[in-house]
Amino acid sequence: MSICITADKRIISNVSVYNNTTSEEISSSNFKIVIEELSPILKITSGAWIAPGDQLTITIIEGNLIYVNGEQIKFSSVDTVNNTLSGLQRGANGTGEQVYVPLYSEIFSILSSNRMTDAQYNQTWNSYTFNTVDGDPLQISTTASAIFLNQDQP
């Protein structure tokens, strides 16, 4: 059985398959992700005990980078049961490795879908929303690029 997946093939870090009809989790040894014609496909083997007409829930976790205090950390897999990441590579993409990470530091995931477009990136970010005290810093700019960068900020 082959099922097309709508996910970025470069950053799939975990896939789980649940059979709603039988109320059973399908073992990861009974499926794999393959790339066919540049698209990710979920291939389920015959040992998975899935009957025609069974309803499946496929959960795909995308992402392989987190951002912690200016450092990018790459990972290879996610364990959703134990809430852990494994296969860590510190200082990814040329960022410096942090010697100390303060308690309660915010951690952000970095996804290709959350990336600023090249058109936005190459535009002027400051909007000349001039403040007599602050000048025109990016924090108060009203351009689309500045708003994108400042989203999720209080």
C-alpha cells in the first residue's frame, strides 16, 4: 500500500500510523518513507494487518532544527512518547555552541514553511516609522518583513 504525503521530504523527523478501525498503532517496522519522483510516499508492508476500508491516521512531524539562545541545533529523530530529540548536532549552520543555556530559555523550531520569502528578505525592512526617542528600529517598523520577524513577540 502506498500513500502520498504532503510534507517537506527534507525535514520529516517522525511518522506514526494509527489504524482507527482496529484501534491499533502500526509498528514502524511495517512502513517506511520513500521518495518517488521527488515526492515522499508512505509505503506500508503486508505485515501491517490493514484491511481494505480501514481508516488510518497518519501523523507526520516535520522539522530538524531548533533555535536556542542564538544557537541552531539539528536533530535526526523525535520520540513523542518520551518527549526527547536524538541525533543532536550542536552549532548547526555555523552558529556558535552555547556553553550555558539559562533555565526557562525559549526554544523555537525552524521550519521551511516559517521562512521569510526571498522577495521579502531582499526588501528594505525599516519603514521610516520614526520615533523621536527610538529612531526607526526594526522593532517598531511596519513593513511586511519586520512584522514577519516580530511575530510571536510580546
